[in-house]
Amino acid sequence: MNTSAFIFACSGPGAMAAIQQSITIGYFCAAFGGVATLALAYAFVRTRRVRFTLPVAGLLMLVHPAWTVSATRGDCGFFKREVSYILTAVFIGLLIYQYVLSRRAA
């Protein structure tokens, strides 16, 4: 049985390109999360109503995989990439929720 694929999960041709791509995707997703958090903060300043969306967005920015998950060990950063995608979807959901609530209030 060949176990080298399990020991050296991220090696060989294309490994550095995959790592770099994972890092870039993580930072782009974090940038989107930062913009979404700023938009939620603006909605808070404008309405002076504290909803759960802003604290959740702030917490997600603190633990975002762009700076908490390594891409150089293990799976070439595919975990970093996938969790970044999921958090981006959560940020989109928070923005949609905030928009729907603001439309109902108006």
C-alpha cells in the first residue's frame, strides 16, 4: 500500500500554485467580508438599532480563515478556500437579512 499520498498531501507539480491560489482566494473573501461588515456598521450608525448581524459579522472577521488557517500545510489550502467560500455566503446572508429588515421597517 502506498501511503506517500497521505504523508505528502501537498507536494509535487502545481502544489505552490494551489497554495498561492488558496491564499489569494482567502484574502479576497476576507476583503468581501470586510466590506460587508462596514456596510452593516453603516446601517447600525444610520438606524441606531443593534441587530445580531453586526456582532456576527465582526466575529466572523476575527476568525476568518484568511488569517487563522494555514495554506502551506496539509491540503494546499483547500480547507482555507472552502471555509472562505462558506463565510462569504454567510456574509451575503447577513446583508440580505439586514436589507429585508430595513425594507419592512420603511
